[in-house]
Amino acid sequence: MLKLSPRQQAGIQTHVSAAINRLKHFQKIDGGFRYWPGNEDVNAWATNYAGHFLVAAQSRGYLVPGQLFHPVIDFLPGCFIRAREVSVI
């Protein structure tokens, strides 16, 4: 495993925490995430990507606010059901 210096570890902590805080600007009230801040449309890919990041961060001990985490977890199952309904397979 890669050995990180205390400075490198602190840098990682800072960047992951900043990313978690930045995601607040992309989340809509229903829990989905927009591709760009200010965009009205939820993007399934962005929602899945952000949700995966939040789950991974939380599982590694980073503080993920419940008001950011729980809505996306509740939103994701419906997101994939809706995507399946419009899929043309």
C-alpha cells in the first residue's frame, strides 16, 4: 500500500470534504443531481455518480450530511425504474 505523508493525508481530507460540500449545489430537492448547477433537469448519470461517491466517502469515514445522503439514496431506485421505462431495447 502507498504510504502517505501527514501533509498528503490532510490534503486528501480537505479535497474530499470540499467535494462533498460542493455537491450540495448540484442536488435538487427530490434528491437527484443536476449535471450543472442551476440546471433544472435531474441527470441520471450525475445522480448515480454523486450517490456512489457519497456512499464511498461515508464508508471510508468522511462526514456526509444526512440531508445530502438520504435524499439521493431514496431517489436512486426510482431513477433507474424511470430510465428502464424509456429504454428502447
